[in-house]
Amino acid sequence: MDKTPKREINAREQSASVLAAAVRARIVVTRKEQGLTAAAVAQQIGLSRPFYTQLERGMRRLSMVRFLM
């Protein structure tokens, strides 16, 4: 059995994970530079603070439908 496709998928998943971590880090940095709390951002975008902080830490994902709303 050829394992190349599996390795390619894993490489893509790893790249996506690295990118997601970089985006999360940039969101946190920008929020702090603006002097905003996680609670303030969560309220502005219509999410609960616990859910928003889980997004920042990478424990939750935001669906594209919710992201575009």
C-alpha cells in the first residue's frame, strides 16, 4: 500500500495547524494592542466569552458560516 497520500494529508494538516496557530496568535496580539479584553471582543462579535477564549487557545473552531455572519 502506497503511503504517500497519507503523508501528504498529514503535511497539509500540519501546515493548516501551524497557520491556524499563527492566526490565533495574531488575533490575541491585535486584541491586546487595541486594549481590548477577550470579553469585550466576544461581546462585539456575538460570542460568549468562554467560547471566544477557547477559540483564541485553539480548543474550538469557528465554522465558516458563523465566521461570515
